[in-house]
Amino acid sequence: MIESPVARQLRTLRLIWMAFVASIFLYGLVLSIQPAQPVVDVGQMRSVFVPVALAEAAIGIWWRRRSTSTTPAAKLDPQSFTQLQANCIIVWALGSSIAIQGLILGFLSHDIGEFLPFAAAGLALLYVNRPNAWPQLANTGVV
């Protein structure tokens, strides 16, 4: 069976999203196997990262809303589809960056508990913005 170019692009987009999700789980794995070290107080850093993470989540939600269209992906011209891909990746990167902040806190404190709330927030943002949640990508049969 020959796959259409749009179907290939949609499959690639889903693979990119899955890579963002998998990376967060890998961050947790890395933190869980790091050797015990003296604990660093990350309270001040956390007080900076929490509002930054909230801002990233808000920007991700805003970005998706501003870039949502009702035109199905299969009917988009190549330039519009490329813009849709870029918008998806931007929103997913914002979700992943929230988890990266938790990774930094976890490394510095040697406490996976510092990572978990940021990982959960990043995964939640990625889930809410999964490929088939975008109206243009829903019901394509590919994502």
C-alpha cells in the first residue's frame, strides 16, 4: 500500500510528539539512578522555576489556541501544513521544557521528588496538546 505524503507527515508529527513524551520518562530514569551526593538547597531556584513553568504552560495553551483552524490537515496547502507542524513542535517543546526545569532541580538536590511535579505538568501539557487533540489533525486516521 502506498502511503500519501500527508499521511507520512502526520506519522512523523506523531513520532515527534512521542519522542517529547518519552524524553520526560527518560529524565526520571536518569534521576532515579544518579548516585547519592550531598543535597543542595534548591528552594530559591524552585521559586523561580515554578512561575516560569506556569508561564510556559499558559503560553503553550495560548499558542495552540491562536494557531487552531478547522481545516483538516489533508486539505492544507504545504505552507500551511508546515506552519501547523511548527506550531505543534513549539507547544510540545514548551511542555518538555517544564520537565527539564524539574530535571535541573532533581540533579541539584539529588531528589527525584523535585522533578516529579514538573514532569507531571510537562506530561499534562503534552497530553492536552497531543496530535489528535488539534482540530486539524483529528479524525485523519493517521494520528
